[in-house]
Amino acid sequence: MKNLTDPIILAIDTSCDETSVSITRGFEVLSNCLYSQLDLHAKYGGVVPSIARVEHEKKFPGVLEEALEKSGVDKNEIDYIAVTTGPGLAIALEVGVQKAKELANELGVPLLAVNHMAGHLVSGLAEENVEFPILALLISGGHTEIILMHSFSSYEKVGQTLDDACGEAFDKAARVLGLPYPGGPAISKLAAVAKEKYEVGLKRDNQTLMVIVGPKDRSGESYELPVPMVYSGDLNVSYSGLKSAFKRLVTRTVTKKDQTEGRARILSSDELGRLLTEEQKLPLSLAFETAALEAITRKVALGVEEYQVKEIWLGGGVAASPVLRSMIEEMAEKAGIKARVPKDKGLMTDNAAMIGIAAYIGLQNKEAGYVKVFEKGRVEKADRDPSWEL
Ligand code: KG4
Ligand code: ZN
């Protein structure tokens, strides 16, 4: 990744009717330029190889120049030339291979012959150019941290929870509602259903921002919760106060139902969950989700402004929340910067693939400290590492 040790590869593909040149660094795509001959061949109802060859010859210099220019990479920085050597149209492939040889000779670098289908196979791993500084929100059942990344090897924690992690707070709130573990997805589902009937508002009350959830048709009561630490001026959050406020709110809700305040006050989380009606769980879930996510996204927004970052990254189990993802995406859009969220659910909650990717990046960027290498014969020395914290 940037200014680091991943090899820079200039790749060429002329296997069919597209003249393409790219510059990549590790998984990062610095440029990916292409001239399509589609229109030329369309009138023949298919690709005409001889026309393709002539066009590749004609367009290659322009596409090459564009790819170099867009990547910001100097020719002399290129470590390898890669080229598709098959499968494809023979006389079209030959153009690319010839150009690749010329470039490799000119720059004095190795040439890599690549199978076109292998390219398709791994294309999903390609990343776009990464721009620092980046603000990353790592939000899971165990951690809630805001990390400012100056580069892959230079990063600092600029905000965090002072007590419970955000996912942990969801899990505890879910227990009070009588919902199964993990609580995040359960609350998330009810909150989404609640939005059909209930509306959410935010109101500033002195030094506290309040979430108010009430029925859209104003037919019943509304539920209020504080958004923690909104006005603290730093990038930290706290969830233990919200947890207590939520328990009090649920207790009041149950008490009203039972008309026996004294009894309800000493109810445990599990008992509270049993006493709530399914209907009451809807606005309560919506209120909790809004307060918990509003608290952290406001801090991310503050960080975006303070550090003038170019991208916002999101990772961790709570990123599975579609509400959180759209809040982050909306914020990035407003700031005119890029939001990167894991591509699918399996990459958000705990998984091994993210470890594999981190290992690759870490190996290429030893100074980043993501990976420790234990050579053959020293494997037994590897152990749990309590210092392994950001
Ligand atoms: O990263 P992860 O899989 O495990 C840890 O390393 O903690 O995160 C799991 C956490 C759980 O607390 C779970 O309730 C929360 O992520 N979570 C959610 C949602 N889906 C999972 N929290 C809020 N909304 C969700 N949709
Ligand atoms: Zn995790």
C-alpha cells in the first residue's frame, strides 16, 4: 500500500476486444484504464480478430500513458510487467505480449505471464486507491475505538469507549428486553419493524441530547433516552450510563403496565424481559439503537472534521447494523469523502478472511506491526499476545 514495500505491477490485457493497462500495488488499484472496441465489432455481430489486433496496436500507447498518469507512479518505480498470455484471441494476445516484452526490456524488470482466468478469479480482491489520513471506527462486542491512520504503519487511537463496548451495550440491552444473544441483530430487527409505526426525534435538553420515540399517529406514549457524551468535546463515548438509563426506562414501562411500582423496581433484567409485551419492545429497541449509534457516529463526524480525513473506514461486528452503515455512508457523502465498509456480513463479524488479508498486508509492511513472523523451527514460540492492542 502506499509508499511501502508492496511490488508495483504494470499489467496488460489484450486478450479480446479491450485494450487495458493497469498499475497495482498489492491489492491496491492505482489505475485501471481501458479502451473498448465494442462499437467497432458490433456491426459484425462479434469480435473480428484482425480488426482487434490493429486497434490494440493503435490504442495501446494512449492507454499506457493514461494508466501511468492516473496512477501517479513513475515508470522507474515499476517492479514487474505482467501480461495476459492466454486464453484469448491469439493475434490479439500477441500485441500485449509484444508490448510487455518491450516495456520489461526498457525498464529492466521481470515479466510475469498471467492466465486470464486466474485474473477473473481474484478480481474481487482488488481495492481502489487508499487515501490517507483515514479515520477508522472499530466497533464490536469487545472494542469501540476511533483510529486515526496517517499510513498503514502510523496510526493512533483518538477516541474510545470509557466503559462498555457498543456491541456489549446492545447485548446487555437485549437481555433487558428478553431478546436472545447476540443482542445487536435482535434489537436491530425490532427497531426496523418499529420504524413503520413509530417516529424518532432528537431534542437538546441543556447539556444532554435526548432521543424521543413516539407513535406516528400520536396514539400512545413516547420513550426517551439520553445520547451519551455528545457534548464532551472529545472523541470518547460511554455506554454504561445509557445502559442504566435504558434499564430505568424499561422498568418504568413495565411498572405502568403492572401498576405495582414497588415490585417492578427490583425486577432483574431477565424478569423485565418477560414482563414486556412484544409491542413495547419495538419502540424501546428503536430508542436504544438510535441513542447508541447516534453517540458514536457523532464522534466520528467530529473526528472527520478535526483531522480533515480523506476516508472513513468501518469494521467490527456492529458494522453488521444497516443503520450504522447508512449513518457512516451518509456522513461521508456529506463530507465529500469515501466510506469503506466490509463488503459482506461475513467480513463484519469475526472471521478468518480478514486475518488472512491483514497478514498479507502486514507481511508487505513489516513496520506496520500487524504480523509477527515465526520462522521454521521457532513456531513453538508463538503464543497469545496480551500486548496485541491497537
Ligand atoms: O466483532 P464481533 O463479531 O465480535 C467481537 O469481537 O466482539 O462483534 C459482535 C458484536 C455483538 O456484540 C453483537 O451484538 C454486535 O456485534 N452486532 C450488532 C449487530 N450485529 C452484530 N450490534 C448492533 N446492530 C447489529 N445489527
Ligand atoms: Zn471481533
